[in-house]
Amino acid sequence: MTVLVAAALVVVAAGGTAVVLTGGPAAQAVTLSGYGLLLTVLFAVLQAPDVGLAQLAVGTVVVPLMVMLTVRANARAARKRRR
């Protein structure tokens, strides 16, 4: 294992810990997007550009967007129930 791969793995592990320790769902979605970028870099270092591109599209954009839309829909439904 090269030093670059080991450093990328350590950064990805730290990013995963940051996602878990983030408080609210909205902030966690933003942190998850950054974690997706870290995984993309890891896959590029591991010479898997196709997996990196898929991770970039899905993990950095689609999943956080879906989480944010779900949080917003739940907040809107909670406001309607209170009325």
C-alpha cells in the first residue's frame, strides 16, 4: 500500500466520522456530500475512475439532494399537522 492510498483511506475514515457526528439531518446531508467527494478522490487514487465518476454523480449530488427533499417534505407535513 502506498503512502497516497493510506493517506486517502485515513481522510475517508475521518470524513465518515464527521458525517456520523454531524447533528441535524440537513447539516448531515451537506457533510455527506463532502464525504462523497472524498470517496471520489479515494477511487481515483485506487485507479478506478469509472467507480469514481459514479460516486461523484450519486454520492455527491443525488443522495444528499434526496435527503434534503425528504427533510423539507417532513417539515412541511409537520407544519400542516399543527394547523
